[in-house]
Amino acid sequence: MNDRSPTPAARDYSQTLFLPQTEFPMRAGLPQREPELLARWSRIGLYRKMREEAAGRPRFVLHDGPPYANGHIHIGHALNKILKDMVVRSQGMLGFDSNYVPGWDCHGLPIEWKIEEEYRARGKDKDKVPPVEFRKECRAFAEKWIDVQREEFKRLGVEGDWADPYTTMAFGAEAQIAREIMAFARTGQLYRGSKPVMWSSVEKTALAEAEVEYHEKTSTTIWVRFPVIDTLDGDLEGAGVVIWTTTPWTIPANRAIAYGEGIVYGLFRVTDAAEDNWAKPGDRLILADKLAAEVFAAARVAGFERVKEVLPVMIGRCAHPFRGIAGGNGYWDYDVPMLPADYVTDDAGTGFVHTAPGHGADDYVTFIKNRETFARCGLTEVPHTVAPDSSYFPHVPLFAGERVYDAKGKDGGANEAVIRRLVETGTLVARGRLKHQYPHSWRSKGPLLFRNTPQWFIAMDRPITGAAMEAAGEAVGTVMWPQNEPAPGDTLRRRALDAIKTVQWVPASGENRINGMIENRPDWVVSRQRAWGVPIAVFVQEDEAGGVRILAPGPDFARSEELENRIAAAFEAQGADAWFEGDPRRFLEGLVDDPSSWRPVTDILDVWFDSGCTHAFALEKRPDLATRRRVEGGDDQVMYLEGSDQHRGWFHSSLLESCGTRGRAPYDIVLTHGFVLDERGQKMSKSLGNVVAPQDVIKDSGADILRLWVAASDYSDDLRIGKEILKTFVETYRKLRNTIRWMLGSLHHFHEADRVEPADMPELERFVLHRLAELDGEIREAYAAFDYKRVVALLNGFMTSDLSAFYFDVRKDTLYCDPLSSLARKSALTVIDRVFGCVCVWIAPILAFTAEEAWLARHPSEDGSVHLQTFPEVPASWRDDALAERWARVRRVRRVVTGALEIERAAKRIGSSLEAAPRVHIADEGLRAAIAGLDFAEVCITSGIEILAGEGPADAFRLDEVKGVAVEPASAEGTKCARSWKVSPEVGSDPDYPDVTPRDARALREWDRAKAA
């Protein structure tokens, strides 16, 4: 019996534990905390500090693809800008001077259309407003939305030179854009031609392919008979070649019929049809065999027979359906040739294609290839039949004034007018309706038409002349293309295809995509019939035949450089408004004999040309963006990063512009991402109510949740987002934050004087250092490859599995309960300090706000920031693969023990794992050897453990994936320690501390001694 005096009142041992202490909150409160951090970054001038810190390093420039300044940002903008920010921050941490200058596209229809909408709402006529006044309103509108979008982008955590962005409407930018188009004129690549282009009758301008979207439209379809008038086969006289079209309004512009050389055609005779039918008994029609039954069904023909096979080459020529029509004034009294074309199929229609060279790309090419044939038919030029408002020109008999579409893009009367005349001439075979995908303007949403109109083009296949390129501008560290005569075949297409091969495409499939687009694209239509933009700043003379001569270098004009400098200087001072204020011919004074004989071009440039020039006025003109590219010893890089649609947009136009003026691509790396869909994979739409606005996500959860979603997603494909998806990222974020919080709390007790060298640490700590060294290479590699989902996976796995669920769990007892002098405790704190330093910086490009908050909690500073760090140097000597293999085996055995204890806890046979002392049977000698010498009870967080060789009893707990390990649960023997809660027979062996283990007694003795000192 113990005869000592009665035990005093129980001591509160929690005061003696080294429990985590931190002001870093468990609940993030990101919607409130993030704006505070943004204000701090602004106050300390973070972007400037980042530039100062990175000065002298190789440059990695992410050149911003300019969004349009015409509305609030959407979730696609958020994806794009967050990706860019992760690139910029991570490349900076990889050791580059990686800066970001945001930009905006300000010209063109997106903004002009908004001003016109405001005019229409006020009943104001745009055509009565002076161009300069209208342009000023466009400029003011763009400035307003730049300010709005700037704040919205900053709220995403995007760091950049927001105080000095680039814009396409800056006076210096407009001057350089004008220089660029003049460079194309000097080298013979710019020309005016008359071709069918995609035309918006609502906006009254040509559109580029990138400005077109496809929507379902119901069109009127017709089958029309063209009478055969010239044939080598007498059986075909009086027969009719039948065409099918979804655009009846193009029939007045027909000039030929195309056929497929591999298609089998036949002569068919109608044997039975209703009396009121357009197709009558006895009619003889020429059709593709495969499509005949379908055509006769549409024509309500009850009976027909195939008379014979027909070879189209035997037909020769047909008459236009309106030939000889009353009131036609001979307009259609020409012959319609039959021509082979490889695009004709017998999949639909009739096997013959109605060819209107003024209203189709294939049709136009067919005309160009067969000029001689058309000339023999009396057709020498592509006809102009439809005006800018989609009405027939006055010179078109019978149809003058009829419109294809009205002012709002609704069907006009042209189709029905044409059909009535076809009925009148007896050439209509049938009509119907078809739902199909049809091109629309992505701004006005109005349907488009192909329309032959004079436009300015940049040639893809004309040889580029050897004119000097000095006016394109010398740039710091920029290599201009060779100043010599072009090699044979030196065309814009050839240059672009060669340049594509020099670029790194992420993902790699992007190379094939843009290569195919460049291989097959037609000449670039760069003119627009609008008011807001940079004019095509050239002068022309027109001859009586409509030919155009551009004022450019040559025997007639050698003073082009002075002219360009005059124009550019005026644009620098006044912007492109200088072209519209007064007569531009003032720039010609003293340079040509008769300035009045030259006409200034008033068309403005395609907005894609503007954005394609950004490399010229941003990358090459700004010292903070200039790079040493393609220069010996230069390892700087330029990246373009946008959505995959920009293969036909900004990537495309920038490539052509730079290749045309500099002979190389403007970028070294091109990264593309997909589009954002809702949770079900549907396109977002206000009408469907499935739009996810970034502003709403930030308000509810914070920008770091959006950033985590972006980083963890496979951006190479379309991404999905919605409330349920975001919930999973909120939970992932919570776990990551709690891990960081626990480290910060534990490091409250760390002192630099207690740092332990790796060689003196226990194995478990050296294993964690090994993992840091292993991760260092993997994370650097992932960031260098722009593989952010891998970074998230690596860090999430490390922080939740290696740290929270294993290392921290094992070491909590040591950290909380060991004496002040404990080497294990000091080693663990040293490792946690290194882990925190690595993890906080590694995760900073992704969780920009959270990493900053955590860093400042650990390293309080008036002007410091985690974003001024580079990725920490992790010693390669920490790698120990043999040790890692041993601990992989230890963790396998531990999994079986943990599994067995979970069952005991669920059955309420134990409350805590410290109440257990299981028996572990290990048949595998390798696994037994792995845990030899370890305090395996500590690893398993039990108060005791017994290791036995062999398979163990049949009813022992096992895991299928860990063969040769069996666990028998057993309770620990002894008394529960009042301080550490371990169960041990040694509790009470120290008389000064009778209710704790000897280890805890030593800790208490040191604690009390320290307090008394």
C-alpha cells in the first residue's frame, strides 16, 4: 500500500502540452479576406516588387490575348485569366522574369454594334453623325468597360500591370497597326479584289470566319430544271438538268452547273403526276441515279422511268431558267456550262450543284478555274447581284429592290419573288423546307450570306516582294526577316506553315489543327465597311475598267517611307481619327505630282488584323515585354494562351501578320484550353438558366475556389462547372487549408536554435524529407509543362495522405507530449518548417490568396509576399529511395492494423486507438524486416503492439491488397496516462508525477523547470 500523503487535486496537463496555436482561421472567409489581400498587394506595389525581384533573369512573357471591352466578364474569361495567372506566377517561381501586361481589343463590331443599339433606342440616325463623333463615343464606351473588366479580373487574383495595360485603341497602337498594313502593301501582299465573302446585311459589313457562328435555320428549298440547249446526245434535247438549292435567291446569279465525275446519272421520264403538279407527265429530267426517287417524291411524281444513263460531258450547255423571260431584257440570255467539280456528291440534292460565283466560295473557285469556258459563254466576270442591305441591285431585272433579309435579319421577299418567276417559266420542279445549321453573325445574331463585293485582301500565295521592311519597326532584341530577295515560293502560306513547326503547341494536337487551317484557308479579307477601327491607310487610283493601283514603292513612287512616317506621326498624336478629320490626301502634299488623283481608302481593318498586330506594338515596343528571341544565347520565351477557338482567331491572325511582315511566328509556345459547360455538359445559356457567373462563385466561396477548379480540371478539354462540382472543390480546399493551419499551429513552438540536421533525424523525418525532394522534381516538371491538374494531384495526395493521414497523425504525440529537449520533437518541427516552406510556395500559383495569408501568418512583414519567392531549393541529398521503399512497406502493414482498429472502434470495443495493443502476424519476411527496429506501436498510434511471424489465425483481420499480414485486436494493459492518454503499466513509476508515463514525467519536469527559470 502506498503510504504517501493524499494525491492533490488533478493537474490540468493541457497547459503543459505543445498544442497547435495559430491565428490562421479554420474558416477561410475568402469572400471577405481576399479583397483585403488585394488591397495589400496594391499598397505594397506587388507587381513592381515582382519585377524588381526578377530583374536580370531570362524572360518568360505571357502575351495577353485581348478580350473585347464590351461587357462584364463571364466564366470563360475567368478560366482564361486564372490560367494565365498560374502560368505567370509559376514561371516566375521557376526562375524566369515572368510578367503580365493585360490588353484589350477595342475596335470593330462588338463595340460599334453597342453604340448603334443605343442610337436605335434613342431614334438617332448613325449615318447623320460625323464619323469622328461616332468614333469618340465608341472610344468612351470601350474605356468604361476596360475599367469594369479590370476590377473583375483583379478580383480573380490575377496580378499584372493593371495600371499600364495595352489597348488596340491607344494612339501608338493605332499608328503601328497602320504601319503594319502599309508593310503588306509595300511587299505586294495587299490587293483589292472582288470575291464572295461572308456578309452581314444587318451590320452591312464583311465578316471573318472567326466572327461567324452556326444556328439552326429553316430554309426554303427548291428543285429547278435547267433546259439542255447544246448536247452531243440527241436523246437529251429538250430534257432538263435538275439542281437543288436552299438559297432560291441565288438563282438570278447562276452562271454554271457542277457535276461529279464519279457519279452515275440517268435520264428519267415522268409517267404519272397530278394535273396541278409542276412536274408533268412526259417531262424528262436528268438526275443522279441514287437521288432520283427522293427527288420525284419531293415533286409528288407518282410514276417515273429511267430512260438511259447520261454522261454529263455529253450535255454541253444549258439555258438559264429565266432565259427569254418577259421583262428580263436579255439579262439571262447566256449559256450555262456544265463543269466537273470534286465537291459534288450524290449524298443529297440531285447530284448537280447550282453554281453562283458571286455567292459561294466553291462557286467562285470553279469560276476562276474555268475562266476560258465562261468567256466562251459570254461570261467574263463574277456578277454583282446583291447590295450591302441584301437587296438586289437596280440593274437586276424583275427583282431589283427585293431583299433576302430585312433590317432585323428576318427573311425578306427575295426567295418568294424568285420562286414565282420559276413557276412562271415552268422550270420549278418542287419546293420544300429544310432545318439545317446556317451561318449567323455572332454579334447581331442575324443570318449571313455570301456576297460578291470589292474587298481588300492579303494574299496567301502571291510571291512576297523583296521590299525593305524597316518601317515595320526595329524592336529591342527582335530579329527581322532577311533583307534579301525572296526565295522561290516565298509566300505567306509557306512562311506560316514553316513557322508552325518552330512552335511548342500545348496540347500537341493544336499543331495539326492550325496547320490544316493555314493549308486550306483562302486569302485574308481584311477590310470592313464600318467606322470604328484603324483605316486601311493606303491611297489608290482606279482605271476605267475598275482596276486598282496602290500607292506603294516602285518606279512611280519611291518616297513611301516619308508618307508612312507622316501618317504614323499623325496617328500617334491624334489616333486613327486623323484619317477621318479632313482630307487624308494632305499627307501626299509634296510627295506626288497630283494628290487629287489618288483616293484614300476609307474601309477599316478587320479587328482580327488589329489583334494580330499586338506583338508589333506591345511585345516589340514595350521594354518590359521585349525578348531576346531567336538570338544566339537568348533563352527568352513568349507564350500565347487562349481558348481552342483562337486557332482560327488570334493565334491565326497573329501568325499571318507576323509571318507576312517578319517572316516568323510571334510566339514560341501556344497553349489552348476548352470551353466551360454546365454540370451536365450543356452549353451555358441564360434561357436555360444554367449560367455560372464568376462573380457569384466569388461572392459565395471566394476566388481561390475558382482557381482550384481551374487548376484541377483538364483544361485541354471542355470543363464543367456547377454547384455540385464546386462543392467538391470547397471540400478539397477545406482539407488543404486545415493541413496548412495545423502546420502553422505546430510551428508556433519552433525556434530556429532547435533546427536539426537531416543526418541526426529519426528515419520517419528523413522519409518526409525524401518525399519533399521527390516532389520537388515532379512539381517543377509539372509546372514547366503547364500541367496544373498534376500539381493539384501531387500536392493534394501529399498533404492529405502523406502528411495529415500519416506523418502528422503519427507525430502528434511526439509534438504535443515530448520534452522540450526531445530530438524527435525538434526533428519533427524542423521537417514541418521545411514542408510548410515548400508547400506554401508550391501551391501559391494556384491558391494565390490562401498561400499569401498562410505565408504572412508564418513570416509577418509589412511588404513581404509569398509571390516574391522562387520555388525552394530542395537538396538532392534528401533523396533516399531505399528508405522510401522501407517506409512504403511499413505503411502497407500499418494499413492492415488501422483497418482492424477501425472495426473495433465502430463496434465500440475501443474508443481510441491508444486503448489497443494488437497482435500483428506477418508471414512476409520482407515486411517483417521493414518494421524491425521501429517503434511500430508509435507508427500505428497504439499503446502497445506485438509482432509475430506467420499467417495468424483464420479469424484475424486481413486486407486483400496486403498479403501475408493478419491482425488480432487486443486491449492495452496498464493505466491510462493523464497527460498523453497512452495506456501503460509504467504509469506512476515516477513518484513526482504518479499519473503519467515516464516520458511524460520527463516532459513535465523540463516544463516546470523552464517555467521556474
